[in-house]
Amino acid sequence: METQTQTAAKDQSRIDVLVAALQKVAPLHGLAEKDYVWLAEHGVERHEDAGAVLFEEDAPADSMTILLKGEIHVKRQRGVAALFIGRSGQVTGTMPFSRMKQYGGRGFTVAPTWALEFHRSLFPEMLEAIPALADRIVGILLDRVREVTRMEQQAEKLTALGKLAGNLAHELNNPASAAQRSADGMLKELRFFVENSLKLGHLCLTEAQTSEVREWHIAIMEEVERSGLPEGLTIATREDAIQRWLGERQIGEGWKIVPELAELGVTPAQLDRLPSSITPSTVQAVLLQITSGLRAEKMAEAMLDSTQRIFGLIRAIKDYSFMDQAPIQEVDVPQGIESTLIMLHSQTEHATIEREYQPDLPLISAYGSQLNQIWTALIENALEATQFKGRIVIKVRVSGVMMLVEVWDNGPGIPEALQDRIFEPFFTTKGPGQGLGLGLDAAMRVVRTHRGYLTVESKPGSTCFQVRLPIAPAESY
């Protein structure tokens, strides 16, 4: 690292070099020659090799920097993406009119860098000497705000997408695995069914015996349907009784027969009504065939239930994102909240969710998918506050000309000193890597877009976020 060149030590040739370099900086184009000279005379040169650390995260930001050559990156300690990239020809750091007090990340050079720095104590003199610089600086600050907003929105979308993908993967995994297991089991059961059918055919039942077995089966199924399925303890007792009945008649493979018959509710007395003309080996083949059919039915029902859950999730995704719909819709707020809860089901499994929806609520004109971002942020915030196992109450009612949504939780509460800061972008009470601090900021922006209000009231054991949205269409949409 080279030593800095102090202003007093500059000779005219050095000032000429700096003026030539400053004239290539786009935000400074059009300044008078004397303005460039003033900047060259009062700025402190800084030369750094690649890899040099310029400042640390949260260090005081006390200088404006004009990059004449090279490139710098600013990164947060808990992030991998660059928060800011400064290249030759840019003006950065703290500036006149800027409220920047600290650096938002660690700054370092990625190429040999040459810069001119101006301490904030020079700002009043700088603006007095170069009045035209004020407009340039305001323009730079506005561009900075737009860029930070874009980065916030991108980070927010990526975070939301990651959470959505994680929730969907969890929710889809269970029914998909169940359907796969059922399909595999049914394939094996069909093979056994065919094999046993051939065995049963080999026994050569007469037409009368076949008719008697069929009538017995139909009668038993009707009786079971009328009596309903037995309870757990009854099933265990019935399994023992059916096992004894099979043992007394020397009928094998009871492990394939007993569980299904006991779960169905069949009793030994009903088995006694099997035609007396058929042999024990025939009884075994008949019962194996019946129980195989019962297992296949259960697997088919499991597959049907699993696929219905998958289609239900797909429908919830479409409802959540308002896919294939116009940007502004007549939104059913409770329905949007329910779609959000479906998307967050994997996180709410151990929490108690209570709903208090006023009957016959009106629809509101809004950006439906954006409203669901609000519900997602508030519900996730409540879940995290209660460590995913507390009590959350969601209330929706009409309050004057506004729709009022309240999300309550029984978590430890938000310290009073922090309640004014929780809606700030990048402010978070979570540990490094656990959150970007954008959820509540994004919710606030959406609420403001809809000309509504988002407030919080909190004390230990009771925190309430209140969202008020206009019911009537807002022309600013």
C-alpha cells in the first residue's frame, strides 16, 4: 500500500494529473475548470493494491470518495453477494445531504485502485466553492436509493422463493412418497392376486360352492359396513381370536390374513358361516384372495388421497400467487390467508392456529399476490417468535371503511426500544445467516402501495400486528 499524498504537498503537475482524471468522472462532467482544480487541491489521494481492506462493516463513514481508477467491492459478513460494486468514474461513500453514518459492509479492492477522498468536514466549503456540485450529488443519492431498493426487492424475492420452494418440497414429499409406496405395494399385491387366483382355480370349486363363497363375502361386507370399523383395542382382541380360529383349522399364512380381517371387523363367528363343504386349503385360498383385494383397495385409496393432496397443493399455489389472473382482483382476504397457511403447513404443524373471521366479509380491490406476501411475512414472524410451537390467532373484520387483519402471537414480545425499527430494511433480531431483515419492510411497502396502515403492539406474551386496508378501490392502484 502506498502512502497517501497530502494536499499541502501537491505541486502543479500533480494537480494537472488529478484534474485530467476528474474530468473523466461522469457525474462531474460539465464543471468549470476552477471546480476541478478545487477538488484536486483539497482531495486526499489514496493508492491501494488489489486485496486491500478499505473499511470494516459498521465502521464510521466519514468521507466522500471519487474513484479515479480500479474497483472496490462491499460485502456483508453474513452474505456472499456484493452489496455494492464501485468502479472507476464513480462517486461513493458518504456525501453532502446523505444520512449515511456507517458502512454497511466490509470494503476491499479487487484491482489496483486510485481514489480521491474528501472528509465530511470539507462538505460545507465544497458546496460553497462548487454550487453546481449540489445537483450532481442529489442525483447520485437518488440513483443510490433506486439501486438499494432494487437490491432489496431482489433479495426479498429470492428469500421468499427459497422459503416457498422449501415449503413446497416438504409438503409434496409426503404425498408423493405415499403414492410411490402404494404403487409399489399394489404392483406386488397384483402379482400375488394373480398367483392366488390360479391356485384357487386349481382347487376346482363347484358352481354351487363358488356361489356360496360369493354370497358369504357379500353378506360379511354388508354387515361390516353397517357396524363400522372397530377401535384399536378391539382390533387387537379380534386378531387373537381370528388367529386361534385359523390355528384350530390348521390354516396357514395367517400373517397375510389376520390383520386385514381384524381391521375390517370380521369375527370368528362370521368365519364359521363359510360353506362347510370347502376344505381348509380352499378356505385359506379364499381368505388370501379376499385380504389381498382389501390390501389393494387400501393402496388405491392411499394413492387417490395422495394425488388429491398434490392437486390441492397445486391449487393452493395458484390461489397464493393469483396465477393466470389480472394484477388487480376482487380479493377474498380470509381465502388468501388460508392459501398462505397451506403454503406454510410444514412450519405450522406444531403450532396452534386459531381463526376469527367476521362472517360475510366484503371483497377488496387489491393486488392479490402482494397481499399474500403480507400474510406470509406476518405469520412467519409470529411462528419464529413462538419457536414454531406457540399460539397464533388471526382475526379479520371490517373496521369503518377499512378491512382490519390482526395477527396475534404469545411469544416473548418485541422490546419497546426496537418496535420503531422492526420495519426498517435489513434490520433483524435474528442471528447471522438466519434472516435478511426484509420481510416486515416488504410487508410495509405493500401495505403503503394499497394506501393502508401496518402497526404493531407488543408486550411479553402478546404481540399483535395490525393491517388496515381500504375496502373501496383505490385510484392510485
